[in-house]
Amino acid sequence: MAEFSAQVREAFDFHRLVFRIGELSTMTDVSARQLRYWEKKGLITSREREDGQQARVYTFKTFIKVSMMKYFLDAGYTLNGAAKQAMAREERVKHIHKFISTGLKGFAEIDGQMAINLGRFDDEQTLMAILPDEGEVRYKLLPNAEAQRLMAEIKE
């Protein structure tokens, strides 16, 4: 699982994605002037340039925040209200990220369907989420040893 996690992190290394102010403006439909104003107010931040140039660059995380703020502004929120809503969503995303990075323990196959190991339920059982091709996700408790055996089979 560690190798898979490392591969996913490398494939989705959003820290490498940076955008100049004009690019961010075009992508979000927020003017460069507005972006500078939001930065001056401390609502967003630009990243230090490693190449010594002065032009502002923004991270993927800032792109997401600006996109959310724009969405809430378009929905009728004030700038401060939009920023608060975006920050609240950002907090939820942090929790989801923590769950995905620490809570998912691997994959298995149960009754011919893909399952995700969600970790130990208690000292004797593991909680598995079964992902059918159609319909809702089902959950199943398996003895810890059985869950480990099924995960080992899928790695082979």
C-alpha cells in the first residue's frame, strides 16, 4: 500500500502547479486587479518566486480558493462572506485529505467486487467498504486475519 500511496502522491503533486497572475485571472474569471486587492487584504497569498523574478505566482491551492470565492461572490455573498465560506470548505477538504491519507488501508476483492479496507473497527474486526458496479456502497465487518488475507491476494 505504501508503494501505491507514493505513486498516487507523485502523480498528483499539486505543489508543482503554479500559475502567473494572468493565468489565474483567466482560469477563474477574476481580474488581476481583484486578485491583487484580495492579496492586499490577506484573503489569498502569492508564492515566493525561486527564480528571483517579481511577477506573482499562485499555487493550485490558491486557484481552488479563488474559484470558490468567485462562486460565492456570484451567489451573492460579500467578499468577506465569500472568503469565510471558502475557508470553511478548505477546512472540510483538509479533513477529507486526512481521512484518505491515513484511513484507507488498501484494497481487496470480496465476492467478485472491489472493496476498500477502511481499517480496524475494533481489536477483532476490519471494516470493509464494498464498491458494487451499480448501486450503493455496502459495508462489511471481517475478521482482521481475513481482511489481511484478501488484501494480500489482490497484491499478487
